[in-house]
Amino acid sequence: MSKITLDLFRFDPAVDEEPRRERVDIDFPDTSTVLDALEYAKAEVDGSISFRRSCRSAICGSCSMNINGVTGLACKTPIREVMRADNSVKIDPMPNFEPMKDMVVHMDPFWDKYARLKPYLQPADKDEDHERERRVSPEDMKKLVAVANCVMCATCYALCPVVSVDPSFAGPAAIAYAYRFIEDTRDSKQQERIAQISDDYLWLCAHCYACSYCPKHVDPHDRIIDTKRRSIAVGQTDAPGPRHALVVAKTIKQTGMLAENEVIAGTIGRFNFRGLLKVMPLGLRMASKGKIPPLFMHPVQKVEEIRTIFESMEVPVA
Ligand code: SF4
Ligand code: SF4
Ligand code: FES
């Protein structure tokens, strides 16, 4: 047994005007999980402590919360791994969500983005046209298995800095799930699905890798890259996001460096005079500070090595 202090976020909108903190002391084995400790505190100390949970086995996705500043599943987090020097553990609701009561949050924005995907198969033909179920080859299935493990815990969504500044961004889980249907050979709506997830700001992802901390190893960030690549492969390139990706790759492959003038023109669109006029004041301010990038760039030494990397990674280029 160890003396453990749970430093809890408490908020009940029925009685509290502002969130407050409460420290709850328990005698509990530090070999247990954070969820076990919360369950004990609720059963033995204060029955009003609120949090979501169900399976206790990292399957249902209910118990994601912020533990010492890092969001993760409470049922998968051993207490002794997160206990601070004073034997306390700080527990808060997931960030990027509005608290409902204590560690329980309003999940609606997360579910709304998921529902927009139409997260079910939409085959071109009818079930009755098939004698048996529709088959997927093991090779094609391999692409979908990791995403199918997603338990919709929203840990990745809570960790995403882009969601925190722009709540209209679909977020990592929704994009990963879009990928799961885009790559499913039984589905017939690939173009529509790519268009929909692009409308939900697929290209806003800043590739910070924060969502790589996924308790089910879905690696949503890698699926975001796959989805972007797929959208370019099927020709959905007439938007600032894909144009930016393609022109950045092109200039680096050509010279080994980022040709910023070309990137700006390529992203906005060379004949988009209104868009180019909009960035003109920024360009003039940069020029007045001597920060205008060179108009022509010579390839760096060993640029061939850079080109070989691009080719080996099959990076799409404008
Ligand atoms: S991708 Fe991972 S972190 Fe995100 S909702 Fe699914 S299981 Fe949770
Ligand atoms: S990699 Fe993209 S989706 Fe993932 S946390 Fe960073 S910005 Fe968000
Ligand atoms: S209780 Fe189900 S994932 Fe933690």
C-alpha cells in the first residue's frame, strides 16, 4: 500500500461557478492503474467524483483524461509511472473539450466530425447481387487493420494543437477513419470521401506528431499523410493545401532548398491576382527589413542525394 494523493479537477455546473481543485488522499497499491485509484476514491471517499469508464481494459475508449498534463487512458496508465515526487497525481479532463462535470467532457464536437464521415461502407452494388459476403484480400486488409483498432477515445483529438486553435479542423481520429473507408476496396465513394475530409480541413494538419501518442497504435498522423497522398493521387489538387505540399516538394527537389517566392505563388495560385495582392503588404514589409528571399536559387551541393530521397519515398511533386 502507498499513500497517494489524487489532485482532482472538480466542476459541477449545478453548484460551482468556477472549476476548483480537490486533493483526495487514499491508501492504495501503486501497482494499480489511475482508473482503479479513481474508482477507489469514488467508492470510499467521495461518491460525487465523476469520470467515464466501462471496460477497464483499453477497449471501450471511455476513460481518456489528462494525467499530469498528458492525455491518455486512465485504465492503461499505471499509477507508479505517473506519481510525482510528493506521491500525488494531477488529474484533469481532456483538453480541447468543454468540461461537463469533473473529468466528464462534452464529446459532441468529436462525434459530429465522425458522423460527417458517413462511417459505414457504401458499396456500388447491392448485397443481394452477391452470393456471399464481399471479400477483401489480406493485402488490402493490412492497410485497414490499424485504423480498425481505433476505440474513439479522443486522446489524439485532445492532444492536437490545431484543434485547440481551430475547432473546425476534423482532427486526427476523423481523418484516420476517413482513410479507413477511402482505402476500403468495397467502398464506392472514394472521391466524395476525400472531398468531404478536405472540406473538413485535412490540409490544416501541422504534422506535429502529437497525435502519435495513441493508446491503440492507430498512428493517426501516418494515416493523415496517406490520406493527403491519396487525395493528390486522385487529382484533388485544386486547393491551397495540396498546391502548397506539391510546390514545397518541387522546390526542395530542384534546389535542395525552399524557394519561398515560388512557394507563395504556387500556393496562392499564379493567376490568382486578388490572392497575390493580399500578400503584397507582407512582402513589402519583409523587403523593408531586407528579408526578401532570392528570386533565383542555385542547387545545393549533392542535390542529387536529396532527389534520390524524394524518389525513394515516392513523394508527389508539382
Ligand atoms: S486514433 Fe487512437 S487516440 Fe485517436 S481516438 Fe482512435 S484510439 Fe483514440
Ligand atoms: S500531427 Fe496533425 S492531426 Fe496530429 S496532433 Fe499534430 S496537427 Fe493534430
Ligand atoms: S475503461 Fe474502457 S478504455 Fe478505459
